[in-house]
Amino acid sequence: MLSQPPARAATVSPDGQPDIAPFVARGIRIYGIAERPIERVSMVSAGIYSRITPTVSWNWNLSGEPAGDTWYESHKTVHTR
């Protein structure tokens, strides 16, 4: 792998606004093999996209629970072909 450009994603509430009150953190981290970027129009917008075949991924709080006294437990998945 020559480089790992960062990918960014944001979560929003059902009305399309960022989750800030109460504070809700969600996360997904994916390591994998990316295809060459292509320019296309998707359901969201036009842009440059790259399909990623995951090899390892982590996620936390995908259910959207508010932050409490402790932080969210992370879940690791090793993907096989």
C-alpha cells in the first residue's frame, strides 16, 4: 500500500442534522483493498468514488446511544473472502 488517504464520514439524525444534543458518537474504521478511484454520479452526489473490500473493520455505537460515564466499546471484525 503506497498511501492511505483519510476517509471522512459524518452521522446525522433522521431530520438530517448532526447528532449533538445529547452527544452521540458513532464510528466506523475500515482497512482494506481499494479499487482505483472513478468519477461517477451516485444517489448522494457526483464525485470521485473508490470501492473498498474490507480486510479488518472496527465500529462503535452504531445503535446511537448517548454518551455516558464510560466510552463506547469497540467491535473488531476480520473479513475473509
